[in-house]
Amino acid sequence: MTGVDIPFVVCVSADVSVRERVVRQLDDVGPVVICADLAELRAMLFPTPAAPTAPPTGPTPVRCGDLVVDPAGHLVTWQGEPLALTRLERELLARLAADPGAVWSYERIFGSVWGGAWLGDAAILHSAVKRLRRKLGAVPGCPQVQTVRGVGYRLAVPPGQPPVGP
């Protein structure tokens, strides 16, 4: 090194057009690090070494009465019937079902599901919960996501369904 400070820019955006625009505008400034999300940036900055001994084991299925969320199998079932949920909806439901009835704060959900710090804008979380509620609401007797105003969400187990954790 020559002892000269070289600035670099970090751009974290899920929007490809934003990332492309940043690269075009700052191309001659110095190095530009582009990431789609905070998890990708963390992986770049702090790579985790592979476990040398134990074979990888997937997360265990989470049970909440007749609801089973199998993260490793990418499957959610209610009374043995599969539910059509997206990856994000499955991950959100898995967190809530892991401790039924417990309130998950916006910060805790955001960090657990999206892998980043919650910056106060809960729109993406509210949108995911809205879609999940719509899909769970179409299934009679299925647990429902409840809002705890100003705090977060919890999974409400219907009467007669035992709240079973992982």
C-alpha cells in the first residue's frame, strides 16, 4: 500500500436498477461494493468457515397442533394437507409457530426472517403478514397471525389445538 486512503462505497439495495445506477455514477470514485441485502453484505464482510466435522443438519420441523412447518423440506402442512406458501411466508410462519402465543416484536421478526436490522419501516413485514393471513384464513381451523398493536405479532392457536413447539 502507498499509505493513500482510497474511499469505497457500499450500496445495499434489493432494486437492481438502483444498484446499476450507483455503479454507473460512482465508477470512477473507487471500489464499489454492491449487495442485494444485509445478509449478503454480512456474508461478504464476515465469511463463516465451513464446519469441519459434523455433517450439515437441516432445521427440524416446527409443530403447532396440526400445523407442521418443515423448513428443510420447504413444506407447510395443515392436517396433513400442504399449504401453498412462499419461502418468506414459510420462514415467517416457522418463527411464529416455534413459540405459539408468544409475541414476536417487529425487530425480532425482521432480524430472524430477513436477517437484518429493523430500521423502523415495517411495510415489508406488514405486507408479508397480510399475505400469510390471507392464505391461513382460507384454511378452516388453521392457526391465525394476530397483531399486538405497536409491538409485533403472535400465532394464535384455535381452541382445541394444543400449542406444541419444535
